[in-house]
Amino acid sequence: MEDTDQLAQLVARLDAKEAEAVVHQNAIANLSNRLAACEAELKELKSAKPSSSAGASRSAPPARRTGPSPGPGATPSSSGSRSAVGATAGSASKPPPSASTNTKPSVSASSSRVSVGGSRRSGVPPREDPKKPIGTVKEKPSTRERLPSTNKDESTIRMYLRGRPVTLYAPSSFDMAAMDHPAKPPNEKISLQWVYGYRGRDCRNNLYLMENGELLYFIAAVAVIYDPANQRQRHYRGHNDDIKAMALHPNGSIVATGQVAGHDKQEGKPHVRVWNVETLETLAIIGLGSFDRGFSALGFSQKNGGAFLFAIDESNDRVLSVWEWQRNKKLAESKSHGDAVLGGAFNPADDNAIVTYGKQHILFWTLENNKLSKKSALFEKQPKPKYVTCIAFNADNEVISGDSNGHLFVWSNHRVVKAVKDAHEGGVFSATMSDGTLYTGGGKDHRLAAWSTELEESASGQLPEATGSARSIVIGPSGEMLIGTTRNSILKGTMGEEFVTIVNGHSDELWGLAVHTTENIFVTAGYDKTITCWNATTHQSVWTTTVAEEAQSADIHPDGSVLVVGLKSGRWMIFDARDGRYIATNVDGNEQHDSVKFSPDGHRLALGSHDNYIYIYNVSDDRQTYERHGRCQGHSSFITHVDWSADSQNLKSCSGDYELLFWDANTCKQATSAALLRDIVWSTYTTILGFDVAGIWPEGADGTDINTVGRNNGASLVATGDDFGKVNIFRFPVPQAKSESAVAHGHSSHVTCVRFINDDSALLSTGGKDTSVMQWSVSA
């Protein structure tokens, strides 16, 4: 037994020494590449004419870290020299945020090596302003990057990301003369076909039923008009960033929607758009330059034909303003309250009376002589709630409020005249009045209740816990209820019966997207711990399942039998792709898997991890068993994207520090020359670096602008998703700088994934923090 223990210790020490040797090899290769890059830059400087700024000092290049060293007893993995492969290291004027890791970086003799590259995939987009509302896209970068250069003799492109040179090799068959002219946009047209989801997580009073049976709501930067009877959607797309508030005019055909600050030069400031729901024509743009942030509430007056529109700004002062919207004239404005204001409404019987509510307050406003005055509600002996969460008006036009204590209060002359204690457990989230009956929705109890004119409960119902609590309640002409929920779903039903979900959506950041290879089926997986399979033809969910952890990535086996989902914890799970049945769970490392990908022949699975490794598994014939084949080690930052070759023999991968590496899938060794692999045909193209996609990068890109790439199955188009909420479609291949694209707007957050469905007739995109999935038709 003692000899066995000694032998085990010796083996562990040998493994550790081998791993340490690999790290040192990588360090030497990196230093060699950096030296070569410096020599090339020095040669360029010598050949260039001297400028007035020749004496300006250069800042030292940022340090980079190697992959974490495997501990004693770790499974040894093979890693080749990086000297002739992919990108070479270079200096950067401003290092990106470092990648998270649970292992200490190794230290070389030359420098303390820390990770570089964007941290968007760790869950928080880089440089996002915490003061901006969730989903706000970042500002365009002002970084001045060096322009890419072309070497026609060697058939290469050298581009720079964060100052780092990346050398890309053209296929042997490519005519380098085509590099002289940027590519034109594709002939195909892209149009928004369907939006999956609804925004009820942090918005309220944003669901309406039109006279023709259409539903009106919003998500991301799109207002959706949905006809559930005929399964059709129309979209108002006048906004360029998050819509936060909505109001329906009393004539039922005019809508006001308010957005947060965006990135558009002309209309990027917070403003309200008034538009016709039938023609989708914009009738007025209100308040450009008058608002600071977004909107917590909008509302039309009722008695004077909807001539007035109020808006509550989400600025520090929560300014309430009243507009004659047809004349774009501000009638009055006033600071509202120091704490959060959640909503408000005109009194149905008085166009000069407005009620607003929020944290620890209700305010009763009077508009007189173009001035606003207010009175605070007096709770007196009643318990003052932390939040007043909703209001409605009874037949006498008295205010009925619901609050976070679960109580209902009736107000007259800003005093409580009637109270119903504990109407709901854990807060009253929503309230609406219809034909003399008050309908309320609870928070913690997920309960719906109907109340008589005397506020006696007359009926109740229950929402499924999985769909969340009622954020908006709409009563149809036949008494049928439509419920918008806190988990971004819309349900339909009647009190006392089971409610049916008619709009399904994710309720937290969304990254995972996988498409079926032979059917119009796709799967999404998000931080809300929900995995949903969708039919892209019917636009309905096929199945939904939940997991215990946040999901990061997904892929469907080539034969459509199983689904792999990468989680943020290092675990990855296998499900039956046809019905969502759980099959197995495996663990590799303790960090998220940003890319999971089955090989085209279905015999192997690659997992690109945040711990800088790519894990390769052998897949059994019945798809039920997965055996570790090896581990690819060589990246110096977290893995972002992985692609298989068409013959399932090779891999290529990108990392957070803009490194493009190639691998032999059989040996798990890094290829020693990227030039020798220039003619490999790739089954998919999701890596954001490569000769064939060099032209997708905008001028001045800092490396974090483009999050995702997806080539169509016909290899004629490639789509990208960026940090500005845009989906772009280019011709493929597109190596030329300054190439043009077809641009689609709709998302209000960083676009995290784009994929074409199996027949290339549509493109799918996921919107990160806006939680939406958008389906774009692609037609000639």
C-alpha cells in the first residue's frame, strides 16, 4: 500500500511538471510572437514618413495571462506551440476587463500575466453604465484602431483589435483582387417576422386589448400588435432603444410609447412617440431633449378626446409633465417625488386631475392655468406601505390603491375612506376596473381576485407559479381575462379555470440559442434557468423545462435527438430534444461553458469553457453516454466560440483576448501552422475572427463590438449581432474592410447570438438583457 501511495505521488508530481512545462512553452511562444510583432511595427515606422508626433511616448503593452495551471493529479492534456498559429500578441492602448477565473495565473519571468478580453460573457456587458436602464445599449467606441492591411503576395489580412495584430489566411482559391473593393450589401431582404416574449418583469400597465381582438404590448424596442386568432404579428419599430411605458388613447387607435436614452444621433434622447395602431404611422414625437432618462408611466386624458398626455420621467426628480401632444406643446411640469414613481393615471371624469403613486406615496395632482399642484395622500391611522403598486378608479371616480402590504384602500379627498386588509398575500401587483367589478392580482400568492362595488371578494383564481405574478390585467368583452406576468408571459383564461399561456418569453438575460438541422425548430436557454423549444413556423413553444442554474449555451445533435446545454457553473446537461426529458449531467471545471458544439458526424462534443480549455467528449451511438476524449489547452483567455470542420477532424476557436487557434480533434493538440489549414471547410462559422469574416468589423472596432456570428447553411450569407442592438447581414465570404450590410433594428440590448434556421428562410437573434428572441424573414 505504501509503494502504491508513493507511486501515485510521483505520477501526480510528473503531471504537474508536464503541465508547468506546457505553460512555459506557451509563455516563450507568446514572447516570441510579441517580439516579432514589435519588429514588424518598427519596420513599418522606419519606412513611414516622420510626423510631428514622432516623439510621443508609447504606453507599455498590457500583460496577458496564460491558462490556469492544472493541479497535481489533473488529467494531462496536449498543447502545441503557438508560434505560427492565428493571432500574435501585441500592445493595446486600453486593456479590456479581465476574465473571471478561480485559478491563479502563472507568472513568467518577463511579466505578471493577467487575462485580457471583454467580460461580457461573465454576465455583465463591459463598460455598461449602471445608471442606464436594463437593456440599454452601450455608446459607440471612440477608440481609433489601426486599419487592416492586405498582403496579396502572401494572401493574408492583418487586422488589429485592441492594438493586437491578428493575421488571417485566405483560402487558396480566393482571388485577392477582390480585396480592392468593399463588398456590397446582400440582395436578400431582411424583415421582422416575429417577436417572442413580453416585458412584464419591470414594467406595468403595458397590455391592451383592441376592439378587433389584437393584443398590444412591447418588448425591447418593438411595440407588438398580436392577433392570437390568426397567429399574426405587426410591429411598430420607430424606437431605437428600450420602450418602458405605453398608453392607449380613448379612441382605441392611437398609442403613445416612451423610450429610454438610445444611441441614435437624431432621436437617441428619451422621448415619446405617438402613433396609429392601424397604419403604424408616427403622428408625433414628444419631448426630444426634455427628458433625462426613461418613463415610468404615460397616460392620455379621457374627457377632452385624449388631447392631453402626461409623462413621468425616471430622472432623479421624477418630473411629471403634461403635453398637448398634437401641438407638441408642454403645458406644465413639476418635480414629483424623491422616491421611485411606479405609475399614474388621469382621473376619467376630470382632465385636470392626475394621480401618481410609488414608493411610500400617492400624489393627487391638479392642472390649473398651466401649473401643476399636488396633495399627498394621508394614511393617518392606516399602515403606510413601502410601495403603492397599483391604482384603479371606481364608479364614483374614487381612487382604489393596492400596496406592497397586500391592502386595498379607497381614497376621497386624499384620505382613506375604506380599507380591505390582506386582500393578497405579499402585495397587490395589479388592479383594473371593468363593469363595476375590481380585478386584482397578487404578488407572492399568484392569486387573482374579483371584488364587488362594496369591495367584497366575489371570485378568485390562481396563476401557475412558473409564469409569475400578474403585472397587467385586461378584461375582454366576454369576461375573459388577459394577464401579463412578471416572468414575461401573457396568459388567457377565466376566473376559477386553468389559464393558458398565449405568449411565452424569457425573464432574464439570454445567451443560449440552438437550431435543429432538419426541422424549423430552435431552442433558447437563459439566465432565468429556463430552456424552451420553439417551432419557428407556428411561433409556439413545443416544450419548456427548468434547471437549477443559469444556462449559458446550447446545441442540438445533428440527428436532432438530443440537446446539450452549458451552464454557468461548469456543469452541462443533456436533454431529449424532442420532449425536453432530462438525460444526464456532467461537470468540467467550475466556470461557464460559453460554446457547446456537436461535431457534424455526431460522434464528438466540444465545450469551450471560461477556464480557457476546450473539452472534447466521445458520444455513444445512442447519444446517452459521453466519455472524455481529451482537453485542448493553449488559449490565454476564456473561450468564446468554437467551430468544427466539415469532416469532424479539426476545431477552430476564439477567446476573450481575440486569439484564433486551430486544433486537431483526435490528438487535442494545437495546429502548428494556421497557413496549412487555410483550405479547411468549416461545418459552421460562429467564430468572430477569420479571413472569411474580416469585413464584418466596423472601422474603429475595439474587439467587443461584435458578440456573435452565424453563417447560413447555403454559405452565401453571414449575420452578426453587435453591442448596439443591431443585427447585420453580409454577403459571405466578406473579407473586405468597410463592407456594407443589411441592418435590422429591434433589440435594445447587446445581441448575444444569431443563427439561421435549417432552410435559411429566417434568421434568429437573442437580445441579451432585453430577453427577447426575434425572428427575421430572409427573402430574395
